Amino acid sequence: MSDAPKKLYIKTYGCQMNVYDSERMAEALGGQGYEQVDSPEGADMILLNTCHIREKAAEKVYSELGRYKGLKAANPDLKIGVAGCVAQAEGAEIMRRQPMVDLVVGPQSYHRLPEMEAKTQQGEKALDTDFPEELKFDHLPKGRKAKRGPTAFLTVQEGCDKFCAFCVVPYTRGAEVSRPVSRVLREAEGLVEQGVREITLLGQNVNAYHGQEGGEDWGLARLIRRLAEIDGLDRIRFTTSHPNDMEDDLIAAHGDCEKLMPYLHLPVQSGSDRILKRMNRGHTAEEYLRLIERIRAARPDILMSGDFIVGFPEETEEDFQATMDLVEAVNYGQCFSFKYSARPGTPAAERPLVDQAAADNRLQRLQALLTTQQRAAQDAMVGREVGVLFEKAGRLPGQMVGKSDHLHAVHVQCDVPVGTLARVRITESGPNSLGGTLLG
Ligand code: 5AD
Ligand code: SF4
């Protein structure tokens, strides 16, 4: 066998947790002599890191796999793997339907990838969709360190015990598990040594974080305050949260922890109490609104973000109006909205769908309102002074692009290195980003 690095192509679908997982998988396979490449052509291994959250996920994976037939025919040694939540949900069925797949690995088993890869090199198939006792991140072998930009994701919690009636996450990612505090701190310190200045803590239910440290139970707020003590780490964010886990100390941290950025993604899904109940959300619209009042009392300029589902089974026009009213009351700075899609195995999948034309129409109306709010929040930044962490060069010569404290993209004519955190005066608001000038 030659010593030239083998080429690994990873295609990532879905949420930021998958982005983080793909990086860890690349590191783990780095130890097996793989180097990540940007295209599937000429790769020695192709890994699809899949998402199962919405419609036709499995079908998309099968059609993507179909595209690799030519590559596999040209190079029979090419290994093809499916990871992520579709792998978890479909398991061995993937290899039955698409025999050219060599490896299927669920999201909790990535630390076993090196052994699994070795097995495929022996011409065997490798399948692992267990929920092992050990935490994958704490058993992942470290390969060579990838180059780092100034921002990074760090998964601190996985899984979900909430069982919203529409959601596959509790089935594909399993029960809520938190990584121990010391592991998180060590990883964060390592990232900062590599030049990272902003860390986004990730978890399916990140504010349900309960990590252990010396026999003590740490909530997310305590973890954030401890991370804020790391010199060189300037910004902390976290996503995604459930309203019922927004505890007092976490709300307080938004007011008194300077490094915690004024942006919060807090999905509510619907504004109708009847639908919230049918969704098994465990809170009412009013409770959500009161919660946001408390968060805004702690941090008045916080920009709220959320997720909505329209067309959930039994949703009437009146229920939908309640969602529109809630959106008006909150005034989101950013928001995501989806048409309900039945996910096999979830309780809501058994219920009849609402009229699909009505659901499409509601989605359009909701998105129009959310877009207006998003645009207004962006326009309101004009004239303000904000922090911007520069991430890359812009398209125009002499231009840099970064993210503001409120997570807006900001273009500035300036000559500063990537990774600079600077004060910027916002001077204009375009369709998808802000423009500004460097201060001081
Ligand atoms: N149909 C539509 N949207 C869904 N989401 C989760 N499950 C479904 C589904 N079955 C949305 C929710 C969640 C986001 C990540 O995806 O809004 O917050
Ligand atoms: Fe899914 Fe989020 Fe509900 Fe958990 S809290 S079941 S991840 S929507």
C-alpha cells in the first residue's frame, strides 16, 4: 500500500450538529490515513452524513448514492458510507437497497469508524447503529488537526427526551446525554489555541445540558460562565433550545455574561395552544411570550430566532391565525418555517394531513411576515455600533466579511486579518447583509 494520503469526501446534510460530526469523522479517519477533499471524483471513501428531520430524506440519500455508481464502477476499491440520522433510521435496509454501500454508521457510533473502515478494507460490510454507553466524542481518536477559522461548533449535548409528536430526533439521536464539563473545557481550550475566537455550543436540546464535574451537576449557564473565563475566547453562542429548559440562571447569563452574544434561537413551533398540546410541546403560547419578556428584560437588544411548523394535523385557519399573532407579538429577528411532513414512527404520522393547498398557502403567508420582520430587524441596525468578527475576504477588492454580535453578515472595506474582532458602525442594510465602516 502506498503512503500517499487516501482521499475522503464527506457530504453533509442538515443541522450544525452534523457539520460538527463531519469534522470529527474526518479527524477520526485522519488516523487511518485519510485526507478530506472537496469533490467525490477520485475519492477513496465517500461518506454521506444524512439528516432525517423532514420529508423524503431517505429517498434523497438513495438518489445521491445512485450518482456514485459510475465512480464505484471506475474504482472498485472506492468505499461508500452512510452516516447520520438516515443511517440510524434505515440501518441495514440501506445496504439491501443499495448494495454498493460498504458502511452504515449511526450518529452515536462515530468513534467506531476506524475499525469499521478497516473491516471494509477486508471486503466486508460494516454496520453500527447502536446507542453505546460510552460517549462517542470522548472516545473519538484524534487525527491530524484541521486548519481552523475563527468560529467553531462544539457539541456539548445530544439527543432529546421531549418527544414532540412530529419529530424523529428522540428516535434517531436517542435520549438526552451531556458531555462531562472537563471534556468540553479541554476541547474549547484546544480550539482557542488553534485560533478560534467564537464557539457555538451545540445540542439538540442544548439548554437541557447537565454535565458532571467532580460529582457536581453543571447546567448550561454555569458552563458558559466558565468558558467565558478562557482568554482569547471572545464570543459564545448556543443552539438549539427548548422553552421549558430556559432556566433562571441562563436568562440571567444573557444579561451579565458579556461574551454571551445577544441572539437566541428558541423554537415554539405554533402559536395555538390546541396545536401545541397536540404537538406535545409542554408549554402554552402565553408561557412562551412571558419567557421572552423575561429574556428581553435581561438583555433588551437580544435578537430572537425560532422555528415554526404549519399544516400540523388538525391545524385550522384559526390555529394558524394564533401563530401569526404570536409572531407579531414576538417580532423575530430571524426565523425558520416549515410545512409539516409526516415522519414515519412519530405519533403525529398516524394522524390525517390537513389540506395541502391550505398548508402551502399558510406557509407563504407566515414566511412573508417573517421576512418583513427579519428585514426590519436588519434595517434597525443602521447607525448602530456593533462588534464584528471577520471570517473571510469579501467579493469586492479590499472588503472583509464577518458576523455581528446579532449574527448579521456585515461587509466592511478594510484591511484586517481574518479573526479580527472589531467595532463597526453600520451604515447600510442590503437584502441579505449589512455594510459598515471600521471604528477606531
Ligand atoms: N415536519 C416539519 N418540520 C419539522 N421540524 C422537525 N420535524 C418536522 C416535521 N416532521 C422542524 C421543527 C424543528 C426544526 C429543526 O425542524 O421546526 O424545530
Ligand atoms: Fe425534536 Fe426539538 Fe421537540 Fe426534541 S425538542 S423532539 S429535538 S423538536
